[in-house]
Amino acid sequence: LVVGGKCVAVLKLIPPRIIGNGIDTVEELINKKNQARSENPHLCNRLIGLDADSLKIIKRQGFDLTSIPSKGEEVLIDPKASLSTGADSYDVTEEVHPLFKKIAEKVATSIPGLDVVGVDIVAYDHTKEPNNNNYIVIGATARPPILNHHYPMYGKARNVAGAIVQNAVKSMR
């Protein structure tokens, strides 16, 4: 998220998945993850859903809802990294390579008249220096959702609304 030309927060989205513990079934692990999501004010209405497509994805990996994945074994639920499908959100503002922030700032400032811009970047590794082969900018949004940053599933909450207000006050001076 870029506010007033400065990157103020970075969120990483991981497609919905569960990690086996060697005890619980796929269904139980999904229910546990949904319980944690239901306690997050921004994600409580964005639980991992099971439909025919997600059940096919689970089955292609050799599992069904009654399977017990081994400890540490990952089971993908949906390939889309969207909060609405149950993706995990991680605040990575401090971990992301600084040049990714510069790229986001450059994209945001290339759009005249916008003070708040969400920049979507797909990267192989957000901690490594970006080059022509390891990332792509896939979009810029003039009205980005900000609650993602206030209530990530994992990591530090960022007061991006405060940054937006501070930028607006600064612009009025």
C-alpha cells in the first residue's frame, strides 16, 4: 500500500491451505483454521469454503476430508491467493526487499492525482532483490482495501488509515 508516494505496508497472500499435524483430519484442520479466521474482524466473513472445485483440488493431492495429513504436510485447498477464498495474509512490511517498496512507489506515483494506491506484485521471493525474471506487477488499485493491513492473519497490524489521514492533513497545508 502506497500513501503519498511512500510504501507504508506490505501484505503477502498465500493460497488457502492447511498444514498437517499427524492427528487431525483435513476437515478438522480446515475447521480449526476457520475458527482462527472467525476471531479476526476482517477475516471472520472470509472463511475457507468447501465446494466441488476445492474438493477436487484436495482429491488430486491424494486426500479427502477424512484423511490425516502427516505432520508438516501441506494440503492446498484453492490455488487462488484471495482473502475471499480463505488465503492467509501475512504482514511482511519489514521483511520485503526495499526495492520492492520502491517499485510499488514508482507504480503508484506514475498515476497522477492518486494519494492512496494498492500495488499488486507477484514475486518468487519477496525477500530477494527484484530483477526482470523474479516478479511482475499485476495491478494498481485506486481504492485499495485497507483492513487487510489493520487485521492480517499473521504478523504486525499496520495503522494505514492513520497514514492516509496524516497524508491528507499534510496535503491540505
